[in-house]
Amino acid sequence: MASNQTNRFQSLESSIEEFTDGQENENTKKKTKEYVALLHEFLVLKRETRQMDEQDETNGRMTPQALNKFLSEFLITVRKKEHNEEYKPNSLRTFFASFQRHSKKK
């Protein structure tokens, strides 16, 4: 009976992080990278040297309050590249989900 139990579980040959990374859709990875780059562009425009996911040697890490302020302003003001149109609410939720995914990986 003990051998039946041990056969039920495969050995873990790679890390859990590698496994979950491999499960993520390539388009999701691409869009997350694109949206994070757009947020970084916004932060540069606002003259914010700290990034949401990095420790700045001079100013330290961005506080949750500061990040909340910048994310709120970003989501309210971001426009589509073509025709300068507002994003639909569902698209804005996608932006936010991408930022969450990115932050979890750090």
C-alpha cells in the first residue's frame, strides 16, 4: 500500500516558480511587459525616479500610498496610442491585473 501512495506523486525536477512561469500564456507575458513599460514611462513623465518594483538607492522603495496615488492617476489619464481614446473599464482592469502579476514576481 505504501508503494501505491509514493507512485501518486512525481518528483519535482524543476522549481515551482519555473513550473508556474511555464504555465503562463505567452501573450499574457507580452502584455504584462508592455503595460509595465507604459507605467514606467508615466512615472518618468511624473519625474518619479522610484519604480513600483525596485529599490532606489537614493529615495528607497516607493511606499504603498505613493504607488496607489500613481496607479490611480495612471488609470484615470492613460489613453490609447491611436486616436487618443480612453480605455474601456475592462481594459483598465487588465492593466491593473498585469501590475499585480508583475509585482508578485518581484
